[in-house]
Amino acid sequence: MTDTPNVLWIMADQLRFDYLSCYGHPHLHTPHIDALAARGVRFTKTYVQSPVCGPSRMSAYTGRYVRSHGSTWNGIPLRVGEPTLGDHLREAGARAVLVGKTHMIADREGMAWLGIDPASEIGVRVSECGFEPFERDDGLHPDSPRQHWSAYDDYLVSLGYKSDNPWEDFANSGIDPDGELMSAWLLKNSRLPANVPEEHSETAYMTNRAMDFMSEAMEGDKPWLCHLSYIKPHWPYIVPAPYHDMYGAEHIVDPIRSQGERDTDHPLLRAYQQARVCRSFSRDHVREHVIPAYMGLIKQLDDNIGRLLAWMDEKGLSENTIIAFTSDHGDYMGDHWMGDKDFYHDVAAKVPLIIADPRPEADTTRGTVSDALVEMIDLAPTFMQAMGCASKPHIVEGRDLTPLLHATEGFSRRYAISEHDYSSFEMASALEVAQENARTVMIFDGRWKYVRCEGFRPVLFDLESDPDELIDLGGSDTAIHTRIRAEMEQALLTWALQYHTRITATAEVLLRQGKTAESGILIGFWDEAEFEEATGMPFASLTPAGRPGS
């Protein structure tokens, strides 16, 4: 144990905020995540910086907006040289370790240009978002025999689950009543039990690997951050027994949608609704087939988190480990006539966030709920502060949440921002939108949610009068809506004009630039007296070479 707290950062993939009992789901009970909330603070207004895996995670790992780090879509690398949480923590003498998924694509062209060997220590860190990869598994590999980054396939093979693709054939497929192997990529097969026992599923395996890392780390003398990043409940939607049939149609909450949404005059929203995944999840029988499996995956996740937390309590790790639980984005599940994610309704862009801080300073906030407007990029500076890392406001755009955890002053935010590049989607093709214009940006102030859609009118929701976001006010000509749209557009412009590319100049360098005259660089001075009045230095202290005298 060290005096500096450790951090366990748990991230689920595609977990909706409202599919946990502590966030109000009426049928899906998640007692272990609820118990974690009782230990800490549950945040109700946490927004991701993109409703897509890759850019959302890159923002979380850098503490920076998508427009700043440039990884705008899955498969677009985080460029070499982009500072990450792992880089910052290493400077403070801490380890940043990955167990699970990052959705990171390495900038191999950049590394080649700089002569960095991807297999070297630096190359591995650049390729893994700055994390030390204890175990990486991004899943999502139906078309390859083995993944070079993951031992999960080999683990399955070692247990006798042998095939050319064990991830596909066992963890993400089921067996029908006739004994046929059925892929979970087809939604009709979601209710089958996964073709692997629960104890050997991805969720259980990654839980075990997190324990393996923490057991190893207990022997060391460095504080650590462990990013336990689960692949589920992301699709393919299939879960092992007994979770596959725990829930049925009677447990499915009615969809959040209206005929007015269906009849929208907004070209981009119409194009979203016509995308394949949205057409599919708009059908009730698809929802009724998939949502019970989705709920089962979340129930399994909760049980494994309970197993992990009990183990940490037994080992004494909970006494000195900050535990944060969140998700990289949500899942429409047919709400608003949509499927998957990719737009900004709360079911996609708002995520659960629970932070349990064991330090005495957090005792007064245990079990409380915060309605503060929070962004995913706030986690990086929060972890940095806890682990003794210097503040880096010239790089990190997120804001330290410690004041909210310790009931002190110092945290505030007027707006949350989220961005999406839809250039590779069906919507861009259908509307013939060029790559450089296929971009939307959301700004939310806690009441008004404004979405700027390049080339189209904006979308506007008033969550005070319309919490389900069913009424688009983007085309309303009433005075208040016209005024709000103008104010939100101006707020977006203000945000966009802020510094966001300066990542190399430290605060010391910036301070030194303001003292050029003291170093003998004299710009605009008329005579010695003017110099001495401005700087408080005698002109004679400068040598003929223009440097301060000895």
C-alpha cells in the first residue's frame, strides 16, 4: 500500500445510464453497482464527448475534446505525441495499466516517420493510449483466427473450446434446439445462451484478469491506475446462462418515441431513422428479442463487479483505492426510432458515473447524488490530482471533480460538449454530404440541448418541459426558441475559438514569454528610463550582449 491512493477505473461499453437500478430502472436490479454508489457520489448529468466508442474513449484517455485530439471516428488513430492520462501519471511515478478494451488504433505511419519501433517500450505505450497493457481485448473480431493483442482466444482454447475463431464460435454464438451453431451477430439469436459457461465469458475473464493485476501490484511500491474496460453489454447481444432468460417481455420498458419524431422534417434525423440499425430497432419484435439479452449482460456485469469488490474488500485494497464506474456511451434500443448510438439524445450521450473515494475528505459526500454538469474528460484531471500529478491546464481540457467529491468549492461548468463525425455512415451517403461537412456538435447547458448540424438547420430540445426529448424546437419561430438557438450558437463559437492545439508549451514557458524584457529582448522601448519604469530593472544590469548582468 502507498500513501497515494490507487484508482480502479471501470468502464462498460454501450451501457445506458438508465439501465441500472440506482438510476431508476424498474426491473433490472444491480445491487453491487448500487452499493458502490452508496460508498461515493452518483452523478446524474455526465456526458461523453462523442456518442461513438473510439472518439469517446480517446477523449476520456486524453482529457481533451474530440476537436482537440483529432481521433474523430473508430479506426482513426490517436496521433503520436498526443499526451494521455498514462503519460501524465508516469511523470508522477504511478503506473497506468489496461485490462480490457480501448478501441485504440495505433498511429503506425506517425511512428514509422519518427523511427519508433511499435514493439519497443515507447511504441507499445503509443499504441495503447499510454497504458501499460496487462491484458488488452477489444473484442469485435469475427473475421480473424486470433487477435495479437488478446489472450482470451488462447484461454478458451486451453479449456477445450477449440475452433478457428473461439471468440466468435463460443463467447458470441449460441446453440439452437437442433444443435446448430448460431451467430449472435444476427439479432434473432440474441435469446440463445452463449456457447460458453458464464465463468469463462469475456466479462468473467476480464474480472479475473483485473484481480490478477491487482494481486501483482500489491507486491510493488508504485501507486497504480487500473483501467478495467469491459466489452459488454456492447453487441453482439448474447449472454451465458443463467442470464439469457432472466428477463422477458414483461421487463421491457416502453420505448421513448413519438409519431412526431417519425414525421420529422429534418433531413439528417430522417436519414438516421432510415439507417439499417435504426430501422431494425424501430420494430417492436426486435426490441422484445434483444433487450432481455442486453439486460442479462448488465446483470452479469453487476454480479462480476460484486465479485470484484468483495475480493478487494477481502484483500484490503478498498481502503486505498478510488473506484470510478462509467460507460463510453449508451444505446438507443429503439428509442426515438433509432438503434445503436451516434446521436445526442440522453439515452446515447449521457452515461452513468459513480466515484467512490475512500479518503476521509470524501466522508461527507458518501451516498449522495450530484446534479452538476460533468463531462467524461473530467475523469483524467480528477485521477491526476488524486495521484499527485501536476495540473496541466494547457493540455487537459477537463475539470477536476475533487471539489464535488470532497464538498468544497472550485468546480463549475456551464456547458457540456459532444461531437460526431458521420462521414462513414449511411446518412452521409444518403444525403450526399461531403466528408468535411459530415459533422454534428452538441452543446447542453443543463436545460437546453442544441445540436449544430453542418448544412442543415439545428436541433433543439428543452429538457425542462420535454425531458424525453420528443419535441425538436430547432425549426420553431417563437421568440424564446430563436433567442436560445442564437445564444447556443454563440456559446459553441466561443468554445471553438478557445485554445485546443497547444500541448507542448508548459506554464513555465508561457510565463517566461511574458518576461522577454528581463532577458534582454527589448521591443518597443524608447529609452533607458522607459525600460526601467516598465521592468523595475536598471538598464545597466543588461550586458552589451543584451543579457542580464552578473
